[in-house]
Amino acid sequence: MTVNEASPLPVPEARTTITGSTSLREGAVGVLGILFFVLSAQAPLTGIAGALPLTVFLGNGAGAPGAYLVIGVIIVLFAIGFIAMSRRVKAKGAFYAYVTAGLGRRTGTGSAWLALLAYATVQAAMYGLYGASIAGLFAAIGVTIPWWLPVLLTIILIQVLGSLNIELGAKVLAVLVGCECAILLVFAFVILLTGGGPHGGSLNIVASFSPSAIMSGAPGVALMFAVASMFGFESTAIYSGEAKDPKRTVARATYLSVGVIAIFFSFVSWMFVSYYGADHVVAAAQKAVTSGDSTSFVFDALSGTLGSWAGAVANILLISSLFAGILAFHNGINRYVHALGSQRSLPARLARTNRHQAPHAAAWAQTGMSVVLVAPFALFGLDPVLTLFSWFSGLAVAALVALYVLCSIAIVVYAVRNHTGDIWQTRIAPIVAGILLLGVLGLVVLNFTALIGGELLTAVLLLAVVPIAFFIGFATERHPKDILADA
């Protein structure tokens, strides 16, 4: 038995031997590198062009920008305990490690399966929108291709990148994320400096950020899309084994990513509301959504403000945005699978790394998962946006919020059991965050049919996958070992 320096809990000796290297490259990435991984997981242009029209039309209208700030505050509260846990628990797997530390290895493994479900389904959803976007781009020049063809080619490319070293991934993501953020920020600052849009829009703070505006319409729908915009911020801790000075790097990257995401989405969405005007933005969003091309809500505004070139460039950047998000989730899923393999909750061979010290065995497993999730929609000729994208996006949000709630509980239990940590960081903040997140989870369940744009039976079947995934992980954890240290 060994004891982790950051925790008094014992760590049993490994029962099996993993052949080959299983170590990741230490000191490979810093704060900005991790930040780019997180921002690419959010896929900023995808979140704005894909979700904002629905948030405005189905949610709280001009109050959408305020919803991003509300969720940002909740996630910051959650992040306080999350970071405190990262400093005390040295382990790979983030949620997996922290839930195990507080609630036991079986519950921890159940949470890991929830994390895999959330990340794998949101990545598959992005593949659906990605394939449809590329097929649409080719259709505009008179060439017809099936949506699944570019998806298949991209799955192969992602596998290659995921098997290389982490520095390459960070550099690729930095370029892609930088371009998509730049065009949105240029638009936003033009609207800010000119005081609104050409159709009577104005910078109305009250219409977007007052409590009455945030709670107008269907605020639950708006909050759900805001949660989706935060998807992947917790991956800061996943890279702790490869970070420079992990204790400081993870904390800084986490707070920076949450702050940047919340402020970015809130500011940019406010400028789109200002472009159309608070009184007309819902009608503009409705027109775009009902036309079958909801992205026109954003692209038309970009073209109207910056010129026709902006809409064309944004269409291309949307594809690169999706690619960046897919790559980021691929890297994150790899590290969850690697952690599960290292602790023998999955086959030990999945913990093997290659000469680049990248988790190549986990990468192959993740690639297989992608094919399995996407293939049925291609084989049965289903619409990649109305089914693959909408169904799996909703499922991913439900699984993610359930993970947040579990993790909040685990942080408090761990701190009380071990008499450790600042009361604010490890008790009060996680309890408040957990209560608020539980309310968000209730809204997700109640509004799930609207979120996925499907029927009640489809919603029930998809939601049932969340507890099923958790209990599969809970039941299949058989080895009495702890993941609080790298044995």
C-alpha cells in the first residue's frame, strides 16, 4: 500500500502489469496552451452561429446575453471547489479522480462513464453539423457529396493528430480558435463603437442584463444553451499530468477559461442583439430558424456590418471551429480512457502511450467510438443536424450537468471526511454551486424535448442513457484500488 502526499487515503498496489510506456509528457503545456484546448472545445463560432438563434427564439429573447453571465457565475462557484480538489488530489481523469476521492471508487468510475458519454456524444454531435456544413459548402458550388464522407476523412485525420505530441495539438487549435474569435470580436467592436445596428438597434443594457430580461420568455432554455457554451472548461484538470507547474497552471487556466468564455459569449451575443435591436431580435431569430438555416441570423449580421466577405469567411471558419472542437474533445476523451486504463477500470492496454508520449491506444479506442456513434445516422440516411446534432447535444448537456452535481457533492464529502481545506472553497462554494446546478439539471430534464427538437419518447430514451451509463461504470468497477495516485 502507498499513500498519496496530497491525500491520507491509501493506494493499493497495482494488480497487473501494463507492458510498454504509459506516461504522458510532463511540462508539455502551459496556461495558454490549456486555455486554447478549452476554448476550442467551446468552438466559439459554433456556439454563436449554431446556438444563439435558438437561444433568442426559443429562450429569453434579448435577455440571452444575461443568461451567459448567470451560468458563468454558477460555474465560477463550482470551479472554486473544483480547483481546491485539483490541488489535493493528484490523479488523471479530473471528474473521475475527484468523485472517487469523495464518494468512492465505484461512484467515481460511474462518473467517468458519464464523462465519456458527455464528451463522446457532444463530439459526435459536432461531427453531424460539421458534415452538413461541408456538404452545404460543396453544394453551393454545384457539387453534391454525402455528409458522412468528410466526417469519415476527418475521423482519420483526428486520429493522426491525437497520436502526435500535445504541442502540435495546441498550435493547431491556437490558429483555428484565434481566427474564429477574431471575426466575431471585430463585428462586436464595430457595433459597440457605432452604438448599434443599421436597423434601429441600440446598446440597451436593461433589455439584455436586467433580472426581468433574463427571466423573460423561457429562461430555462437560454440557461441550457449557456451551459452548453461552458462545455469542456473542466478539461483544464485533465491536462494536469502534462502541465507546467500543475497546481498553479490548472487553477489559472480554469478561472481564465470560465471568465473568458462567459464574458466572450455574453458580449458577442449582446452585440448581435444590439445589431437587430431588442424589439426585433426575436423576429429575426425566428425567421432564420424557420428558414432551415439558423446560422443566417449570425452570418447576415456579419455581412451587413463588415461586408459580404465576412459571411463567406464565417462559413469556412464555422467548419474550422467544428474541427477545433472535435480535436479538443478527442484529446480530452483520450485522457479519460487513458486514466481508466491506468487504474484497470478499462483494459490496461488502453493506458499505453507511444514514442510521442501521447495516449495512442486510447486514441484508437476513441476513434472507434466516434465511428460507432456516427455510423447509424449515415446508414439509415438520417438528417445529421436534426437528429445527430440535436439529439446528442441534448444528451451531452444532461450528462455534463449530472457530473457537475456529483462532483460538487464529492468535494464537500472529501473535505469533511479529511478535515481539510478552506471552508469557503471546499464547503460553502461547492454546496451553493451544487444546489444551483441541481436546479439547472431540473430545467434540462423539464425542457429536454424542446432542447433536442424531438418527440417525448425520443427524449425519454435519450435521458435514460445517462443513469444507464453511470450504473454500467458503477457495476463494472471490480478492483479494490484507488485512483488518487499514479501507482
